[in-house]
Amino acid sequence: MIADFHNDVLTEGAVPFEVFSKKTACAVCAVFRGGRSFGEVASIAETFVRNKPPHLHLGLEDIGYYSRVRAERICSWHPVYASLTWNGENALAGGCMSPARLTARGKEAVRCLSGHGICIDVSHLSEAAFYDVLGLMPYGIVASHSCFSAVKKHPRNLTDAQARAIAQYGGLIGVTFVGSFLAEGQARAEDVFRHIDHGVELCGIGHICLGTDFYGTRDLPQGLRGYADEERLRACFVKAGYSDRQTEAVISGNLSKFLCRGRGKPE
């Protein structure tokens, strides 16, 4: 079964958890701010934390609502990660469609979250803000749902230098299934694998996992529309000569280990 570093099932709110929880080995379920107020985000997050099964975890996408007053409450939800922005600029930093850097409030947020063991998700950050975060707190940086610019150039994809930096400091990169990040035209499972293979060669197999973005996008690869389609992806690993152990590491094992370490359990 797939272990998923990023999906938007909480944002979408359309799938009962007793159904969703059976689809993945483990998963980080994100709450995307979008047009929601802080109170609305808090209600979703706190309801989830109270009721979730142990193999599902919380992620926060675009915490532009962060403030010193709200910090304690946000940290009390124990999200695996939080992204500072979405694609645009907010009070914390610039997103991937903006050249803006980390602001003073953004620096405060990074220090606070990192101090509580919460990873900083750089998936949506501008390149300038990425390096600001790296300079402040190099450990605990992840990219929960991104691909690689060397394979397909896109503002949301990581440069090789960014990817190496994440891996150097023990972070994890979730290769996402968003078609426009993967390839020109209609993406396929083979395109997901091309990005995975590049990430493995660049960062080492222990730093690559899957961050599907299921429920967060309709721009999905042909034949890879949900967790039940994982055999199409596994076939790409077999064709490329990956061993069963290597395949399982990317599809499930690396994220499972990362989540255990994130909760204070040694690898």
C-alpha cells in the first residue's frame, strides 16, 4: 500500500475517514487554508486530531494565519509539517510565484514550529525564501509534494541544489502526481517514475517518497487516479530494475520511518 506524504482529503472533506484510512499504509492529511478563516482551519484540524486513526497524521498548507498569539494553539495540533505559503506572497514569505523572501513574522514562525518538532514544508516557497529557511533551520525541512525541475521545469518543482540541501540535512521529498509538474501533455505513471528515479539518483533512495496530492488536484496521470492504481507505478520500478526492497522503500517504507522518527522513536 502507498504511504502518502501529502493529500488534501481534509481540505476536500468528501471522504469518510473509516473509508479513507483503509486506502493507505500511512498518510499525512493536509488542511489547505484557501479562503478559510483561522477558526475554520482550527475546527477541521482539532476534529481530525481528536478522531483520527494512528496511521493518519496532520499537515498544514499555507499558515498565513500564523501569529504569536495563535502559535501555541497551532503547535498543540502536532502537525507533521506546515507550509508557510501557497503559491503567492503572504505575511510570512513569498510563494513559488513570487520572488519575495522570508519576512520577520515568517522567521518567527520557522523558529517556533521547528522548536516544537514541526517540519517546514518548502513545497510552495519561493527559491529565495527556501534559502532563508535553510539558513535559519536546515534540519526539519521537507518538500511534501513536489517534483524536479531538471526533469520538468515548473515553478513548483525543486532545483537539484534545493533537493540536495533537503537530503543533506535529513529531510524527505514526496514526489507528487500533479500532471503539469510531471510532463508536457498528459502525464502517465512512467512520468512519476522519471521524477522518482531522478530524485533517487540525486539524493539517495532514503530521501524519496510519494506525496500524491490526491483530493487536491484533478490533474492526475493517466491510469494513476487513486491509491488502488499503485500497481501501474510499481511496474515502472520493476521495468527499471529496482529491487523489491528499493521499491517498497519509496512507496511506503521511507515515509513510515520518517513519521516514526518525527514522534521521537529512533530509526
